[in-house]
Amino acid sequence: MPFEPLGNSRCRVSRIRCSLKVEEKTMKECNSCGKCCTKYGNGGLSVTDEEIEFWDVFRPKIADYVRDGKIWMNPKTGEQLEVCPWLKKVPNEEKYLCDIYFDRPDDCKYYPVTVEEMIRDECEMIELKDLDNPVKAQETLDKIMVDSRPSYS
Ligand code: SF4
Ligand code: SF4
């Protein structure tokens, strides 16, 4: 599905419902649409002191983008960046990758945590059946994310 600016969550939800009338699907793996990184990469991410200490010692290039416990900051000016510096578009595809995937903050690793935030953020993992049964959807999400974060449900 192409990455495109969408309207509010209700718009997105009704679009999902329309597009899935024929075949009802359940939650799928992340398709790298990049929406979450775009939404949170400009000041919406948190980072721990331990993560910053690790970057300071072992990943100085990442540490350059930290200022006063905040990410991602312009290394030259110290100002908040508008776009995460590690978000890279795949050439000729509507997909995005993380340049520091194995060293990204837990806040990135844990996303998405709840079905509610997926709906709010128009995350493309979610499907029609998930909207009808959010409890089951949360269990499915936790299974998909089992290698990335603790269970929420
Ligand atoms: S660090 Fe990686 S996962 Fe986190 S917002 Fe940036 S590109 Fe996305
Ligand atoms: S977690 Fe959701 S919003 Fe983020 S890249 Fe994957 S499909 Fe897109």
C-alpha cells in the first residue's frame, strides 16, 4: 500500500472497511510504510539514559544526534530535526528502512504497543477484523511483537 498523507483516523478506518469487504484479513506484519517514524521521529520519541550511554561509548555517530537527553537533534545547531536522520526510503518503492535498526531506541522497537495507537496513527498492520475485535487484535499484536517488547495484553 503506498505511503500517502491520509486524513483523520475515522477516514482511514472507513477506507479499511471498504477495501476489505471481499476478503476479511487479520493483522499483518509491518509493511515498512514509514508512517510511525515520520510521525514520531521529529521530537516524539523518548530515550533512556542507558541507551544514550551505550551510544556515547559504542555508537558515537548516533550520539551526535542527542542533546540534553533528547533525540533527534541537529549535531551542528542542537535544534530538533524535522525528520529522523536514520529514516531512509527504499529506491523505487514506497517503503522505508531504519539505518540504525539494531541500535534504534526501545521506543521505536516497541511500536506499536496498542491497537488504539495503531488506529490513531493509521498503522498499516491493522485490518478489518481487528477493528471488530480489539481484544483479540491486541493479543495478535503482542504475538507479532513478541521478539521486540513485553506483552501488553
Ligand atoms: S530511529 Fe529508526 S525506527 Fe526510530 S524513528 Fe528513526 S528510522 Fe524510525
Ligand atoms: S509499524 Fe505500522 S505505521 Fe509503522 S512502518 Fe509498520 S505498518 Fe507502518
